Amino acid sequence: MRNDDLDLDLRADRDELHDFTPRAPHAKRQKSLVLQVALGVFLGGLALWLVQLGATAIMAKLAMGTFQFGG
């Protein structure tokens, strides 16, 4: 028996387009997301740098023995 004799329709059916309502592309939304990510990376790096600076200052004071507790 050959495949021509089976008369099977193996093609995929197309999706019904009347059920799908496309949204308008939002270029501003993507640009805003990029700016939010860039700002988050920058502020995160700045916060990390400030924490490192404070920890280094405290360690330097402890190493030199000039750290005073309570004033």
C-alpha cells in the first residue's frame, strides 16, 4: 500500500486570525525598560562601591587603632 492510497491530510491547520487581536508595538516601553535596567545597574554599582568604601574606612581605623567605641 502506498501513501497516495491513504488520503491523509497531514498539513497543519492555520490559526483563526479573528480570535487574535494584535497589540500595537510599544517602542517607548522597550526604551523605558532599557533605561530602567541601565539605571538599576548604575545605582547597584554605586551602592556596592559606597559599602566597600565604608568597610575599607572601618578596617583602616581598626588597623591603625584609632577606632573609638562610644565617643
